[in-house]
Amino acid sequence: MCISVIEHTFIRRCPADKEVVQADVQEFVTKSSMRRKCFILLLLLLSGNIQPNPGPPLDHIGTPNDFKSRSGLGILHINVRSLLPKLDLIKIWVKSTDTDILVLSETWLNKSVPDKEISLTGYNIFRCDRPKKGGGVAIYIKNKFQVSLISSLSVIKQFEFIALKLQMSKDQSLTIMGCYRPPSANSEALSSLFNHVASLNAGEFVLTGDLNLDWLSPKSDNLKSVCDSLNLTQLIDSPTHPNIKNPSKSSLIDLILTDAPHKFTAIGIFANDLSDHCAVATVRNIKLPKTKPRILIRRDLKKLNEQAFIYDLSILKWDRISLIDDVDLAWQYFHDEFLNLINKHAPIRRFRVKGRNNPWFSPEIDNLIKDRDTAWCRARKSHSEADWLHFRQLRNKCTLLIKKAKSEYYLSETSKNLNDPKKFWKTVKSTYEPSQTNDFPNFLTKDGKQLTDKTAILDYFNDHFISAGSVFDSSIPNSGTSALNADAFETTKCPNTQFNFTDVSEQEVLRELKNLDTRKTAGPDKLDTLFLKLAADYIAEPLSVIFNLSFSCRKIPKVWKSAYVLPLLKGGDPAEVNNYRPISKLCILAKIFEKLVSEQLKDYLESNSILSEFQSGFRKHHSTITATLKVLDDVIQALDCKKYCVALFIDLSKAFDTVDHSLLIKIMSNIGISEQAVAWFTDYLSNRSQSVQISDSTSFARETQKGVPQGSILGPILFSIYINNLCHNLPNTSYHLYADDTIIYCCSQTVAQAFEFLQTAFDTFQARLRSLKMVLNAEKTKVMVFSHKREPQEITQVLKTETNKSIEKVNSYKYLGFILDSELSFKRHVASSLHKLKMKLGFYYRNKSCFSLKARKFLVAATFLPLIDYGDVLYMNASSACLQPLNTVYHCALRFVTGCSRLTHHCELYARAEWTSLSMRRYTHWITLVYKTLLGLV
């Protein structure tokens, strides 16, 4: 037994000398023990021919189902040759193998395909696309793992590469690398790839992908030498790119390389219905963390009897509320009674969410997949032409059956739900985006260290969101109140009347309750919108009493000042707290009350013309279009008069989060808000708190000392009041505000004079900004020169901040959703719109078999036309060369709607869809805008 092991070990790298080695071994072993010792020493001296870290022989996994029952970390690689059209097959692969890590090569993706369209439920995706057609790598990894991106590199005509660091335990990590090297890559590509791998100093790693070098061929000697130099072992031992006609020409080009082969227990090569490559898999020996079941905590509505709920509600007596003179006590009484009633009829329960197959996946498809895999195994062993033919027939039949099943399911669902928008859009969304979950991130990075404790993660999130408004305090010069710029606080027009609250009526409360969206979730008070809407007729009266009591007490219930904050990943590394956006959940009844208050406050502001006419944010008859139209009209008039126009686009840092409460109250007093109302607003802003909520876990509450409440109804209005005088009476300039989007511009006969005037106005603006304790974001603030001359002119003038930083000059800027360029050609805006429209078209055509003609028209009208119509009155007079690409994509959308061929004339497309041309749509929008302007509606 020992002899055979020695022979095997010695000859693994010397198969050609096998007979000689066997003879030498027998001769040495049959002699004295001294010679045995010499033999062992000789083996050690010759160990250069021994496989480094050979480890035990790897088990071979026969089928995907065997791979699913593995014990360890499962890694699967598939050369997919275009991911998008095969996404459904990929989902079936993931379901059947339950792989932990899925590496795909030749994804053929580009930036027009968003991550959400190719995402898989329960997995995070990392991708590296080739800038041009073809190539590309993507890695899907289960979201239960702690993983971070180390490297993503695409070298044109050489390779695409991704490296992820997987934290397996506190002291142990594994680097997962995926790569693709095209056949046309030159000899330098291989060395460049592995030089990059070596430069990462990744520790233990596994690299898998399609290198397009046959490991079984002498042509791979260079690759093997590189692997030897890096102490890498190639795990896959049989061809992965079969040649059916000539099996001897089959190649092994899909590789799994690792520097720790002894830690891998098994490999697998499986049939692949995605391309002509086999899928390759391996298992890393490690104890995996258990997958925690996804638990939802929500009310059990299955046994809800609405009639019984209404009956119990009708016998409740609310008379006591009118006898209570404290709003907190009155609210507490209402809340306890109503919440107890809800809990009785719909108690809160914990539900375990089970993974489900695609709704169109049938037992017939499942059985056909098994038959296909069995046929592949048989053909691979026999190399019989007939067996390969049988496999291909089953493979093609399986692919067609999957496409047919999906198309028929969605065609049926979208057609029958056309009259139910909620169900229709839910069905459409399910075609490209898995259900979103508010799950815990596995870890967060703080000061270079990883936070894994739930409580620590929650508190870190809360600290980060709370500090958004205070981190800029150090940027604001410490000046006393006497140094504050008075212009920022004095109103431009003192009203003759004061603002006082008027009692809200029961009918007003009932109206808002009836208009509640039952999809909205409950806030900190646990009162669900479904039950508030059901009970509207019975609770409108006691709620109106509580609302009016709030006015008389000059305070609001304490719980209405609290908020749950949900961290929403914007994109990028999920371990970085800066990549999360806070979404606030407030009490539903608090928002209803705020809406009624805002109606009174808005009426006062508008009737007394307190807000600047050049503030368009959050106001009736104002929009981004009217704001941009006003600015463009001023610029065009100046250019027509042979003037220059210099525009300063100002960005404020965390504007809504830096509102100072005491200054806001002072400004409100100055614009005529009564003492009683000011006391109410003071209480509204003070002692507010927030907690971060993820899944069923909530952080401790922390007080927010700055900013207007996020997600509130009153917040935007209060912000408009706060910055109302920020740009008032700036010398020799014009301005426009839309919330915190600010533009100051100056028109003059010379560029130098325009810059001089603008600098003076900018200095005044910054002084007022400092008075309001707000901070300019100099990096994102830009200046642009509009010129009436066609020839480009060198601009030497610069704008400076208070700290002597130069403001960057640009040739284009995105203002309120429109990309304005210095020539007013709108070419960049149209190009940006085209990119978005083509992404929509790509989704339409990839899923056209899922929608009937009626559903297609409904889909395009709701998602495509708003994009192409948005602000078209601004650029309707652009050159025909600029607008023609929009006509092209519009006609493509019409062909999708009507099902017509590419040869169909556009006039027939208009007739079949019953839509007009784009030029006519723009003209109609322009006429409508003029009409509304004449009537004072805009």
C-alpha cells in the first residue's frame, strides 16, 4: 500500500517516466533498510517533480442535485455567452444547485442594463462589463456572506476580471476571482492578468473563468508555468468544451485555480444548456453559516372580518376625549383604544417567508431538465453521435418549453390585470426585479474595522444619519448674532395680517382618511393605514378634536415627533455607510394633521405674496419646467441682444438637514406668524427623535437637533420659508430657486463685467448663507458662460468663494433634470434622454412575448412617453439633426406597441397606435402651456 502511494506521488508530474520509476522503486524496496532511507531522501531531493500541496484526491460530483447536497462552500462557473436572454435559465440553475457563488463569463452586458434587471433573489451581484461588445464577467454571491469588492478591471482586447474578498470567519478570508480572456488576446494578456492577481496579495484565493487556453494542450505550457510560479493548482481534470464530432479535440478551457487545493473536497462538470461550454464547480471545505430564515412581522389579515371590526368600532365611546385638556393624554386614550381593537381583529404575527419557484415553472419542465442532464452524462461517456443528438434535442426542447411557459404566464397575467393597475405593475416588475427586502447588511466598515453586531450596526447608521446636519458646524465661521446678515431674516413684504390656526373640521379629516393609500406601512404608533381607512367614518370626529386640541395646547403628541429610518442602499459597496440613503417612516395620522396645517400655511403665504416669485419649489402652479423656462427665456433674450450671460449653479451641502430651528422660528415671526402659532411650530420642531429600523430590529432613539423632518408634509414648506430671502435684492443679477437648487445669473455686454457683477452677488449670497448656518458645496458649484458668438472664446475670469476657492467653469450642467449647455443646442440633454429611452426599449423587446398588444400600449404610455415628453417645450426648437434620434426611438416604441415590422412606414405606425408624431406632441404641449399661462394656472 505504501509503495503504491509513493509511486503515485512520485510519478504525478512525470507520467512519461512511469515504468522507470516503478522499477527503481522495486529495486530499492527489496534491499536493506538503509537503502529504503536513501530512497526516501532521494524522493525529498526530487520533490521538485511532486505536485505542490497535492492533498487527497478530489471527489467528482455527478449532477447538479449532488452539488446541491454538498457540505461546504459551493462555487460554480458557467460561460453563459450573453446573460440577458438566458436569465431564466440561470435562475433555474441557481435553484437546482443552491450555489453559494456563481461566476459567469461572457455576460455581454453594458451600462444600459441596470443591475436590478439581472439580479437574483438572495444574491448580491458584482459585474465587470467590457466597454465594447462581448466579454464581461459577473459574480453572484449569497447575501448572507460578508463580502467586499477588491478589484474590477477591464483591459480592452485582453481580459475582464473581478476579485471579491469573502470573510469566512474572524481570522480567515477567501478571495474569489472571476475572469474572462478572449481567444484573440495577445501573449501579454496572460502575464498582465496574473501580474494583477499577484499584486493583490490576496492570501488564499480561487480563480475561475474561461481563459481560452486548453489545459490539456502544449499551448498552455506558458499558463502552467505562470501557475507554478504562483503555486497554483488547476482542479478541473477533464474537457469542458466538448467537440462532438471529434472527441479527441475537446478542450479544457474553463478552469478553477487555487493556491490551497488541499482545502477543496470535490469538483463537478455539468451539462450546460446556456452555451457550448460545460459548467464547472468545486466545493471549499468549510463550515458555512446557517441561512437564517427570512421572517416578516406583520398583521395577520387572513381571518380579518371587516364587519365584525366595524361593529366593535361602532360601540366604542369617544366622548371622553372632549373632556381631556391635554393633547398627549387625549392622543394616548385614542391610540390605546384603537390599537387594542386592531390587535383583537388582526394580531401581529411572525411569518416565515419561503423561497418559491418561478410561477411559470412546472413539473414538466423539471422532469425534462433531469432527462436532459441524464442524456448529457450518457453522451459524454459514450461519445456516440446518436447520444449527442438525443441530448441536443432534449436541450433545445427544454429551452423552448421554458420560454413558452414564461411567455404564456405573463401574457395571461398582464392581459387580465389591465384594469387593475396595482396587479399589472406588480406583474411587470416581477419580470425584471426580485422582491426588495429590508435585510441587515452582514457588516459595516467603520474606521477600517468591521462591525458585525446588530446593535452596533443600527447605532452606527443612526449616528451617521443624525450627524448629517451637524458635521458642517466646523465649516461655519463662529460669529455672534450681531454679525448675522439681516437680509436673510427680514421679509421682502410685511403682511398686514397675522397667521393663526383655524380649527379643522370633521369633514376635512374624513376626506384625508378616505384618501389614504393602504400600501403605506405604519409608523412608530403601529396604526396601519388599512384600519384607519376602514374606520374613517367613526374616527374622523375624535381625531378632529385631538387636532384642534393640539392647536390650543400649542404642542403635538410626543410620538408624532418620532420617526423610523430605513437605510436604503443607493448602490456601491453595502459595507460603506455613505452608500445608504435614509428613508423616514412617520406616524400616518401625524402626516394627515401636517397636511391640514400645510394647507392653512400655504394659503397664508400665497395670499400675502410672502414667498419670492422666483421660488418654484413645492408650490402650486410651479414646476421644474416653468422654473427652467423662466431662466432660459432670460438667457435667450440676453443673447438676442448680443449680450453674454454668466450663470452660477449653486449646490448646498445637506441643505434640508442643516436648517437651524431657532433661526427658522425667528424668520417665521418676521413673516407674520402669530405668537400662538410660533409656539406650536417651536414644539413641532423640538425634541424630535429617530430610530433606525432594519427588519424586526430597531435602534435606540436619538434626538435630532437640526433640519426639517424628512418625509414630513410641513418640512419642504418650512425649508422654503427658511431660504426665502437668500437671493433677495442681489445686485445686478437675476436668480431662481427650486427648493435647494439655486441659480444666480448675470447678463452683460462683456464677459468681464458679468463676472464682476456675479462675484459681488455671490459674496452677498455667501454672507447670507453663513447667517443661516448653511454651507456651500464648492466642489459641486459650477459656473457656465452662455455666449452669442459661435466661435469658442477663452474665458480667463474666475469666481471665488469666501475661502478663495475657484469655481469650476463647465460647458454643460444638469439643472432640474435638464442638461443645459453653453450653446443651448440641447445635444447633451437629448443624448441623455436617448440613453434612458433605449434602456426602456431594451427591456420591452427582451420581454415582448410577455405582453399582449393592449398591454404593450399601456406599458409604453406609462413608462416611455413621460420620459420622451418631459420638458419637450424647452428644446422643441432645437435642430432637426439633434431631434431626429428621438424620432427614431419613438418609432421603435411604436413598432413594439403595434407589432409592426421595421419596414412599416411611420405614418401607418401613428395610425395603428392612434398616437401623433413627436413634433405634434411637442406643439400640443406648448399650446397647452401657453393656454395655462394665460389663465394663470402656471
